Amino acid sequence: MTVMEAVRGRAPGLSFDRWTAVAIAAFGLAGMLILALVYRALTEHGGGNSYALLADALLHGRFDSPTCFDSDCARFMERIYVIFPPVPALIAAPLVALFGPNASGFIIISGLLAIVTGWSWWSIAGRLGLDREARAWATLAFMFGAPAIFVTLRGDGVWFFAQAVGLCLVSLAILSALDRRVLLAGVLIGLAFLSRQMALFLAPFIFVLARPKGAKLIAFDRETVADAVKLAAPILIAIAAYCAYNYARFGAPFETGYAHIAAYPAENDRNFITWRIIDGGLFNRDYFVSNLAYMFLQGFHMEFAGKYMTEIVRMDPMGTSILAASPFVLYAFYARADMRLLVGLPVILAIAGITMFYHSNGFSQQNVQRYALDWLPVLYVLLMAGAFTGAPEKVAERLNVFKLLTTYAIGLNVAAFAIASLTKASA
């Protein structure tokens, strides 16, 4: 007789359920991240998010700002511009209108956006046919075991706030497409593009999600053409608005201002990103190996220093690969060979391929590759539809391992955030 059998013999009906323990661990770790979010929201200082400057400029009928809160601003014709697309600034405008450009509260906004994003993925999972338990774990993994929680926690920074806004809009667009609200999906993707430009590449996948069950991918009947127009029209309006926005700032519709970033910071404030832009340009094949390694290969990396190499200096600010930090994404192996995969895979490859040659990989970040958020929603739809629908016994078997991988991923995020916070405090 084993010890466990003896215990069960003395206390009939009581048994140790390992999966309950895993669930307690996963949701407990997620709770820690929520507490960290609350703490950061309560202790946020203003004057750090350049979207506040852009919001203030727009509220006063101009595009330039008197200063910049970060290095990613452009100096053009002796004026300073926050180069990023305008929708996150419009979302922040009420806050800035009330409290001025030094307002705090961006983490509160990013937290509210995260709630909407989480609800969206819970709903998306339901539309795809997942049962309640699978929906809970799929939503938990996406929100706390992947880069979504990182951009939420760092919502006081301009780059992360833009991604929190863009991810929320993309998530709502996917849900709208599954509900066949095609026009709304198009509006949301257009707004997402005006938050994060890579969202434009998601349009073909959104169109596929909106197709009626059993419909052909390519057809020229009235319903298909109408859906295409409904999706494309608001996206084209968004592109036109962005071109007009660029023209108003820089005198050319396709000049986004990124080429002028390196002209803003003083030489002693420049980092490797600035030097890459100056010496190599925004896109260069020399960035490929580094970006590829960090996106798919690099592990959880703490930097040590000191005489004995025992002092923790910081987390690697270039991040951890998506496969090492969020190994549950490998469940995309179960994606079904259907038209969603036929369109979704090229969309993923196009977005990821472009970012491999970009001058930045998302720096600074800990334990995530935040640029993966540009294509991760596509992969995640394919993952959920393939791994967690079908025969109940197979779904249950796959879900158990998914639970372990999700708990591990959330634990890594907790550890990375704790280390980053402690090393920053001791710096």
C-alpha cells in the first residue's frame, strides 16, 4: 500500500488532484500580475508617455510638441513630432484634456483595454467551439502567458500603450468577423492600423474568418463582393487618413517620420537603436540574425556581474523568444488544414518576416517578444480551432499539457517582472 492509498483509506472521499493544484498555481500567478498592475497604476508618474504630448497637440489643433518624453520622436523643420499613429492619442485625449500632458493614468487605461481584450478572447474561444474549461485556459494563456500582460503593465510608455490599444482593437475585430459583422471588423482593423501599422496585414485573415461556413474563399457572388467592400472601405479610409496625417506633418503622404528619429536625441543619449538607424537604416539585412534569434531561440536570460558573477544586474532588455517564454504556442501544430490556415500562415510569415529586418526587435522588454503581438492573434485562432475542438477525449488530453505550459509561462512572466523591478530599484 502506498502512502497516498493509506491516506485515502483513512479519509474516504479526499484525494490529491494534481490538476486542481496546477489551476491554483496558474490563477495564483496571474493574480500576482494583476496585483503588480494595480500597484503600477497607483504609483504611475506622469510625464513619461509621449502619447500625452500628441493628445495635447491634437487638442490644440497642431501636430508638433514642445518636447518629447522618449527617444522615438522626430525633429523636422526645427519642430519635434511624436511620430506614432494617432488613435492611441485620441483614446488618451480625455485624460489629457482633464489633467494636461503630464497626466498619469495610462496604466489604468491599458488595464481597462486588457479587460476588453480578455473578454474578446473568451468570446472568440466560445465562437470557435471550445468548452468552458478550454476557454478559460486559452484566455488565461493569451492574457498572462504571452506579451499581452507585458504591454499592459508597461502602458505608461508610448510603445507599449500603442500595442495595448492595437491588440484590443484587433481582438474585437476577430470577434466581429466571427460574428459576421464585417463592416465593424473593417472599422476596427482600420483603427488598429492607426494604432499599430502592422495590423493592416491582418485584413485577409479577418475576411476569411467572416466567410459563412462552407463558403468558397474566392467567389464573385453578390454576398462575397459586399463583404469585401464592407471590410475594405473603412480600411481604405484609415489609410487615406494616415496619408493625410503624414502629409500634414512631414509634407509627404508616405513619410511617417521614422526616418527622422535619429535626429532627435543628443549624441550622448543615443543607444544602439539610434546608431542602427543612422548607420544601417530602418530596415537592414544585418539585423536579421539578431532579430531571428531573439524572436524564436533566445531563452530566459538574467544578466550577472560582479567579481564572482553572482550579482543580478537585470533581465536581458532584448527579451526572451516567444517559444521559450510562451511554449504553449507550439500547440499551433494542431492547426487544421483549411482556408484559415491557407491565409493565416502567409499573413504570419509576412508580418514576422518584415520585422526580422527592422532596426528594433521591441527593445526594451523582459521575457517577451512584443512584436509577436502583431501576428500572434492569427496563430492563436488557428491554435484554438485545431487543438481544442473535436473529440472530447483528445481535447482533454491536449488540455492537460497546455495547462502545464501555461502555468510555466505565467510563472516566467512573474519572475521576469520581479527581477526587473528589483534590479531597477537597486540601480
